[in-house]
Amino acid sequence: MIVVLKEGAKDEDVEKVRKKIEELGYEPHVLRGMFRTVINCIGDERGKSDNKILEAMEPVDKVLMVLEPYRLASKTTNPEGTKVPIGKGVVVGGEKVVVIAGPCSVENESQIIDVAQKVKEAGAHALRGGAFKPRTAPYSFQGLGKKGLEMLAEAGRKTGLPIVTEVMSPEDVKTVAEYADVLQVGARNVQNFPLLKKLGKTNKPILLKRGMMTTIEEFLLAAEYILAEGNPNVILCERGIRTFETATRNTLDISAIPVLKKKSHLPVIVDPSHATGYWEYVPPMCYAAIAAGADGLIVEVHTNPEEALSDGTQSLKPEKFKNMMENLSKFVKAVGRKL
């Protein structure tokens, strides 16, 4: 069961309902949103009418019987959709389509500041950049670590853009959270459950990428790990799945966008850079993603992709990104949203 409290419910109201849920034999998980608080009731509901008892309580708005295994991520708990604030005036899941842009990896201070300034001028709303890089080969560039985080933070201060960067292990969560506005979970860590649980205990928004062989249900259950620990601010990211096709790096699952929007209240963004692996395919996939209902995009941009330390082939040059943003505005307008 999911117990939805009335808007404006006070702490003492939440505690009163939580205690009643425990008395009924369930384990309560309190999830506080921007406007409402919901309590996930873990336990055996079969053959019981406990929902009627809880519905009779003054602070309770309604009790929902959720059939999906991902209870808190289910659309049932919030039909209007969740809006995730990631920085001053930047909200993912609202009327505006949010574009996050920047290099795959932070290479040096001048590089990240230069890219940050250029993507902001082109209309980006947030800056991405990797300080900790999960690479397939152990000999590939692994990122600058904490030094890279400091450079990202400086670029954010200079441009006013919120920072999005990846965290790879539970031990690094505290450090990354000190610098970043949004903590990203990469595709390889989508089912790193200790990491997801640790992120659920933070107060930072989480950008959760779908794994290359992760089903929609598995993806939403990964989000459930974060939500169940008390963090309501999760952004889902489709970044391509592994198929038999080799013409692109992965296969961008455009259909995942409307499916996720139907099944979950969480906002959905798309990463066309990792999905395709080639910069020339990125703009058309951006347009397709917006047409399919995506709430935003995360795009790789590099001033000199030929010499990038990672993923240069899929990175747009700043002028290409600017041109893409200009064309993107037409698609955003066509679906009745703003950029």
C-alpha cells in the first residue's frame, strides 16, 4: 500500500500515521516530496482491509493499492508527475525541456571552463563532466578524481550552471555531493544496490542511467532503491541498450520514453551521445527524444573532440551544439513546451 498524506501535512501528522502503520504490522518508508508526503507500507496486504483503517485517519488523503513491484516509482503514487529541482531556477519534469551539456571527462581547468561558457551561451541549463570515469579497459583514462570535481565546481561558479557528475562507489558519495548539484549513476552501476541505497540517503537529485541490458522493470526497481531510502528526486535517463546492431555504439530505445512516462511519475531524459556513439547522429536523436516526450537531454560537447581523453567521436563541437539547440527549439515548441 501507498499512503498519500494531505498537502501541508505536519511532522506530527506524518508520525501519527507512521505509528499506525507499524501497529498494523507493516514497515513504513516515509518519502517527502515538494508538496506531499507518501508512506510506502511494506508487508503482506493479502486478505486485509487495513487500507480502510488508514483512509479514516484525518491526515490521510488516500490509500493506493499498488500492483507493480516498484511501488514508489509507480505512476499511481503521483499521476501529475514529479518535478526535480537541480539548481537555481532549473527543474526537470516541468514545462521547460532541460538540456545538460559538457565534456565526457574533465581534462583540465581551462578546458572545462571554456566548454561551460560555450554551452551556456548556446542555451544549456546545466553542465556535465566526468571526474570519476568507469571505463571498459583498465588502461583508459579514469578521470581526475577530486581534482576534477574542484575544476567542475569552479566552472559552475563562473557560469552559474548547476553541476552534474558521476559517482561510482558508496565511499565517494559524500565527497562528490560536496561539489555536485546532481549525482549521476552510470549505466554500469544501475544495479549497484549499495550505491543506490547510499544515494537514497542524500538530499541531492540523482540522475539514474539505464543499463545497457536493463529492462524497463529492472530500471524502475533500481530507482525504487533510491526512493525507498527517502530521496524523492530521481531523474531517469535512457542512454541506449545493447542489441545485435553494430552501426551505433548502442541502440537508443526511443519507445522507452513513453513507456516510462506511462509507468512512472519520474522525469525522463535522454543521452543520445552514449546511445549512438557518433556526433553526427546526436542532433536527430535529440529531436526524436523531444518528440517522444522526453523532459530533457544530456549531451556531450568538447572544444577539440579529436584530442579528447574519452568519447571524442560522440562529442559535438560547440558550434554544432549551438546549431542543434537552435533547431531543437522548433521541436520543443511543437510539443507545447519551452526551452
